[in-house]
Amino acid sequence: MNVLTSLTLHDVHVAVAGTPIVNGVDLTAPSGTCVGVVGPNGSGKSTLLRAVYRHLPLSRGTITVGGEDLWRLTPRRAARLVAALPQETRSDFDVTAWEMAAMGRTPHKRPFAADTAEDNAVVAGALAHTGVAHLADRRYGTLSGGEKQRVLLARALAQQAPVLVLDEPTNHLDVRHQFELLDLVASTGTTVVAALHDLNLAAAYCDRLYVLAAGRVVAHGAPYDILTPRLVGEVFGVDAHVIPTPVTGTPHLILRARDRADSPTARLSD
Amino acid sequence: MNPRPAGPPPKKTRPRARDGRITSAAYIALVGVLIAGLAASVLLGTVDIPAGTVFRIIVQHLTGQEDPTEWSASQDTVVWNLRLPRALLAALVGAGLAVSGAATQALVRNPLADPYVLGLTYGAAVGAVAVIVTGVSPLGGASTGMAAFAGALAAFAVVYALARAGGTLAPLRLILAGMAVTYALSGLTSFLVLQADDPGTTHSVLFWLFGSLAEANWAALGLPAFVLALTMLALLAQARPLNTLLLGDETAAALGISATRLRRHLFLLIALLTGVMVALAGGVGFIGLIIPHAARLLVGSDHRRLLPVAALAGAGFLVLVDIAARTALHPQELPVGIVTSVIGAPLFLWLVHSRARDTTGL
């Protein structure tokens, strides 16, 4: 385990337009592990991740990668430590898949610096790794949802950062593409922090889970320890039944809307 | 977890998605058009002067090697003091507006924006008209241009202040602030013109709103050339960050670019470049919209190629349009902005139409 590529959040507070959204989050992603951030809508998952890839400033706390304080570095230097797949990437302008992936080289380039053979090799390698090398000349806007996410993942890989932040990477993807994308992410070997809506995907792919509610961590640990019917009921307000997934053995949740007539607490004593 | 096998290996390392040869061909073709346009511009006009004489007049002024008694003083004035500076001003203004158009489209993240959405055409008009109406002319002949520049910058400053609320220069807020300022200043311009009730003032307002290159002279070329070179250099230095701006602020941040800070730089560069061009030539329309678009069709959205190609295309385009403006309704001269609008409006509709077709995949 390489401590140089671990990600540590300490007492992180983030406010958006004066409203506190994240209120004192501690999180550790050891090198090469995948940490999932789960929680209901509005719990602060995306806001927390935006602070990690420096889109939103911290109002308190520190974020370090391998001991380096991200917010004390230049944006360019920080982007060489943390790459990200934000939730939305606009495509109002015509950009080819190659150009999109090549933008991952931005934090490595000085003004007026031309693309070197090494840059081109890194981009080609990233596109090949995510299986979209054949789409290099296609316009990004014309790709399917699954292809787009792979091109964006290639861009993040071209950034060659030890930490990868994924904000709802499987949104709008069908089941097969969800698995394929997360398999790809796992195959990169980087330290990953991912916000995921689907608790079963989170349980299947993450080494550790952090459960967020109202901007605070209410539980963290290995998926089996965390995803209990009681916690899922309290945080998400649904009834859950946990069974092991055949073959892999990771926890699988069977979820059911709460019967409004019943007392919620009556159903938590699973 | 079962890592998926990597995709098929690439056949070879691709240098870039868009073929470099297309970019080179575009540069060569556009330089050719610009040179041909400049040559045609000094050769054509309301007075017929033989091509050989035109050539010798220019050589005489550049090198002193020809005999100036072979042509008349008026021919000399027409070629050296009217046609040549006018052709060069057309090239500079065309390049400047095209570059600031490309930069504005990145600034507001909208491929259908031009520098005038930020409200400065009417700012320039109000500045110039105010000087004309009040008769205050502290700097002699140059004061209308100075006032137009000041008016354009003032309009920019108001738009900037309005759009900055909340700490970020959000693209939509920039456009809305620009529209609000444009409407307010357009009303003010009309008011000033009505108050003056003087054909001279009306004519002057039309000049600032439609644009004209008729005021070109050698002394007026240095400033736009300097400002164009300066802003072009500053923009090319930030070409990669500009590319990330097209993808949204979150993505830019993830790539190490502070979108808000970059937009602030960009706004100042656009204000300077557009302000100078409008002060010299008025609000020549559609170049800032059409030319960056055409350049994108040619070489894609990467600003490292887009900015130089747009500059060359804008220069060549305005030189050619100016020839048409001077000769189409001979002997009457059309304001060059009317010609660009007549050409630009249908082009714009075609662009909107082709974009709609692209996004629906038809």
C-alpha cells in the first residue's frame, strides 16, 4: 500500500452560496482502494466531491493526497493529483472523442507547449484502455451514453492522477454499461472515491462505504457492516432485506417502499 | 471485481483527431485569400488607376525606387492614403472581431454568441453621440473615437458588475446582463438622436451602429495592430484552458482551471479588443458570429487552431466585404456593416438550421 496516493479528508466543511451543505466530513481512501459515498438526494455527496476536485472551496478542513494539502497547491498541480468525472459535461461545441480525452493533458502543459509524442501516447493508451480507441474521430456529442462515459474516463486516465473522483458515473447507463464502467475503473488501480446512487453497485465495487446524511458521515466501513436494514431504513427511508450476491458474495439489498400505514420503527427490527 | 480486458490496441499512435493537413491547407488558403483581397482592394475603386501605376506607387512609398512624377498627386493620395490604409484597417478589424467572437463564445459557453451580446455596440454609440450632441471635443478629431471606446468600456464594466454578482461570471448571467445593457443604451441612443434633431447626428449614430471603414488612415492602424497582437498572444497562451471552458466549470476545475478567474481575464481581453475595433470602425455586425463558426467547421473547436484560423478568415472576409461595399452601388458607398449583415443573417440562419439537424441526428 502506497501512502503517497491515499486521499484523506479531515473535518471538511463546504458551503454553497452561504448555505452549509457539508458539515465536518472525515474520510480516508487508502491507496488503490475504492471508497463509495452513498446517501439520499441532498445529503451532500456531490458537494463533497466537488471540493475534492477543487470546484467548490472549503470553508473549513483539509483535503490531502499523499500528505499534500490540495487547497494549498496551484489548481494545475492539484489536477495532477486528482482527476474527476463530474456529473455533467457539456457538449454544445463540436469536440471529437480524441480531443475530449486529450484535454486530460491540460494540467501537464505549460502555455504554448505543443502536444508531445508522449502526450499522444498517453491519450491513445487511455482511449484503448477504456475500449473506445475506434471512436477517436467521432464527435463526442454523437456518442451513446455508455461511450461518452468511457471517453470521459479516458480523459481522467490521461490526467495520470493517483486519485480518481467519480460523481454518479453510472447515471443514465443501462445495467450492462454500469457494470462495464465500474469494472474499467477497478482495472485502473487508482485510488477511487465515487458517489453512487445504487447501493448494490456500491456494495459490489467499493472496499469501503461512507454513508452521508445532511452533510455528515453517519456510518462508514466495509459494505457488509454498513448496509444493514436498520441503517438503510433510517437514512433512506425504505425497507431493506440483505442477502449475499450469488458467486461474488457481496451484500445485495432488496428494497421495498415503506408501508405508510405501518410504524417505521416496527419494520427496523430485522 | 473482474477487470475487463482492455479494448483492442490502437493501430498506431494518432497525432490528433483532426487531420493536421486540413489545418495547414486552411492556413495556406486563408493567407492566399487575404493577400488576393488586399491586392484587389488597392486595385479597385471609384477612380480607375492602372494596376502598374498602383504597384509603382506602393513600391515608391516603401522603397523610394520609383519616379513619383509618372502619376498624379491625386492618384498617389487615392492609392497610398485612402485605399491601402483602408484595406489594412479592414483586415485588422475583421481579424479582431473574429478573434473576440471566438473568445466570447468560450466566455459565455455558447456557440451562437458574438462580442456584441455584451452590450458594447450601443455603449460606443452613446459615447460618440454624446460628444457630437454636446459638442464637447477636448481631443479634436480623435475625440469621437475616444468617446466611443470609453462608451464601449463603460458598457462592458456595467455588464461585468451585473454579471459578477455571486462571485462567479456565470455565462447565462453575462448574456442577460449584456441584453439589459443593450436595451437601456439603445433607448438612450434614440433619445439623444431625437433630442439633437440633426441629420449629422443621425448619420453619425448610423456609422457607429452599422460600422464603416471610411475613416481609415495610416495613423489609425498602429493601435488596432498592437492590441490585436497583444490579445492574440494572451489568448493563445491560454488556449488549452479555453478549451476546458467549453466543457463546463466543473470539468474545467477538474482539469486544474479556475473558470471564474479565466473568464475575468477573457472578459478584459474581449473588452479591450472589441472596444478598440468598434471605436475605429463602428459596430460591424456578424463577423464575430459567423467567422468563428466557419473556422470551427474547418478545424474544430481547439483554440490553438481556431484562434489563428478565425483571425485570418475574419481579415480576408472583411477586406472582401469592404470591396463590395465600395463598389456594389457605385458611386454610392454602403456602410460595410450593412453588407456583413446582409451576408451574415442568412448564414446565421443556415448555421442554426444545421446545428438543429446535427443534434437531432438527421
